[in-house]
Amino acid sequence: MKHCFFFILLFSLFYGSAQLSVKDKAPLQNLALKNVDETTLTLSQAVKKNGLMVVFSCNSCPFVVGSDDFPGWEKQYDSLYNAAQTYEIGFILVNSNEGKRNQADSFEEMKKHAQEQGYAMPYLLDTESKLADAFGARTTPHVYFFDENLTLIYTGSIDNSWDKSRKQEEPYLFNALRAKANQKKIKPHTTEPKGCGIKRVKAPIKN
């Protein structure tokens, strides 16, 4: 877990300046991403009547799949997806771990993981981390919640369960979903993403 927090710091430094902010439009709306069912999907196709939720995820990060000292946010994916369906909001998972494509985050391993976990939502391959780079996504998971016009209305963490000093549970994303469904202001609209750093491939150094 300590290594994951180290990656958080590194990616905050390298990708923080590119981070999408609330009120920004989703970039690369027509970028076709390959789903584990062998179809392709774009953001503009995935958005529904009341918006779209994009969760950068993976197959192996303990913040996603769980560990001895953390339950793993993946356990909430089904309930979040079901809530999004109820509110007519799209919900997709995106795997941008290009640095582990020959390991735990290969497309074949994505298929296997989706089947084992019973994913009902699309699980998309982000080749060369293009979407993650355009969003400035830093961690797995990292959440981006857009309205029906693909304007960002919430970004950050799913909840505050990572915070051992918390005084109460704060289900940020569920609260954002309910607020959007009831046409209320989302508070907070931005939280700090927590998780393992997205494993990008470093560009070669030119002489």
C-alpha cells in the first residue's frame, strides 16, 4: 500500500497540470475504445439522458481489488452502476495501465477479470493511455462524472474510506449521483483521487 501512495505523489506532480476541472468539457468524446465484449464505445455513445460516469480502473491495484487492510472500491461498482442505471446515467470503466499490458492489465486479463467479477458495465481498453492523458487521470480508481452535455460536475474519489482519521463515512460519488438526479448542487464537487498510479509508458528520451 505504501508503494501506491508513492505513485499518487509522483502522478500528482507529473499530471496534475493536465487535470480536468469541474465545468470542463470531456475531451476525446469520439475516441473509440475497445470493450471486453469486442465491441467499441465512445464517450458520446456512452452518455445517457442525465450524464456519464467514467471510472479509471484496473485488474490488480489493491485500492480496486482489495487487500488485507482495504476492502477495495471494486466492490461498489455494481451498486454504483445500478444507481446510475436508475438515474439514466451512463457508467463505464476504463483501463489505462499501458505499462502493464503484457502483465496483469492485458486485454485478455481484462476479459477474464470482467467475467470473474460479473461486470455488467463496459470495461474499456485505453490504448497508449490516450483518454487518461487527456483527462489528466492519476490513479486507479479516479472518477469523472459528467452531465448530459459531457460537462464535468464531479471528480475525485468514490468515498473517504481510505482516510483512517475520518470522523464519518462520506460516499462522495453516491451523493453526487443523488444530487444530480434531484437537480441539486453537488457538494463537494472535487475530492482528492486515491489509489495506485496509472501505469503509463514513458516516452523515450531523445538525444
